[in-house]
Amino acid sequence: MDGYVNKKDVFNEIVDSYHIRTDIQFKALREALNKVPIADVVPVQHAHWIEKKHPQYPDICHNKYFCSHCNKTAPTYYLDYSHEIISEKWDYCPNCWAIMDEEVNE
Ligand SMILES: [Zn+2]
């Protein structure tokens, strides 16, 4: 899997680490970075599910799970073919697309 970096961060790191100070050095560095292909990437949002009781019927309704990033919920309960209640939490939030792999110490 490829990793992605911010060209500005690479530029600043090289300037600091290799003491780039002259116009010729800056020009050479800019030209080298301009040769590196650009990829369109989207930052990945990490989040976790927060379990909350139903506000009106906490004793008879199943708890709902809310996304820690957008605070919206996703359906987590359904009936299978034998009408058993199945609970499954999504691996991602269907509202904001956050990946639900955030570690939480509770
Ligand atoms: Zn979300």
C-alpha cells in the first residue's frame, strides 16, 4: 500500500534538514518536487460508536449507537429470517464515512 505525504511538509523538512538557503537550492528542490506525481487523496476520518439509551423508552428499546464524529446514528438492529433480533455495528459511519476503528479507553 502506498503512503502519501504533503509536498509542503517534505519541502520544509528538506529545507530544515539539509540547510537549503540559496535561490539555486530552492529552485532545484521545487523542480524535483514538481516532478513527483500528485495523487488525489481524501483524509481518513477515524471515529467510534457511542452507545446511548433510547431517550423516551430506555428500558424497552434497544440502545442506539451514535458516531463520535458526526453524532448521527445508523441502524444496528434488524430481524433475520427467523425473526431473531440481530445486532451489528457498521465498520464505518454511513453518514460521514468515518472508519470505526478508533481506540477508546473507557
Ligand atoms: Zn459519522
